[in-house]
Amino acid sequence: VVLNLKAQDGWHVNSTKPSFDFLIPTTVALFDGHTPVQATYQYPNPRRFETPLGFIDVYSKTFEITATGSFETRPTRAVMTVQACDDTGTCLPPDDIEIPLK
């Protein structure tokens, strides 16, 4: 499963391994209905972004997350947990985004 994602211009999400403990990591989980599907996830290399707190690792513009596994059941949806921030430092609350899979 390959998720091709795009952050709006001027926005970014934290990498899966945030630079500070208080930052919310970007994660993905696959499901068949409500049942979790076992997978291995490959996240992109993050981009270094300078903030008043220092440099942080983020995903911005377009990025891809890949999930592989020996799927016994076909995943029907992905749930991505993110915290989006604009490039001036304003952050939205963390959110779970449901992505239907075809």
C-alpha cells in the first residue's frame, strides 16, 4: 500500500520521529473495517525546518508512506495521525485522518 500525501503550501507535519518529545509524530495504521492489519511502514526522510525552538524534522509538500506485509485480508482504510503546523509556528490540534483505500 502506497500513500501519496500532500501538505498544503506553507504547512508541514512532524516526522514519524519528532525532534522534541512534545511534538506529535506522524503515524499510519491500516485496517480492514475496524480490524487492524499487520504491516511494516516505511516513512520518507524528513526535511529539517528551522523554528524558534530550533531545527525540527518534518514532512512537507509531497511525501510518500509505504506499508508492506503479507496481507491476509485486504486493508480497506488507513488512519494517519498528524499534527499540522504552518511555517510561522501555529499548530492545529493533533488529528486522526481516515483515508479510504481502493
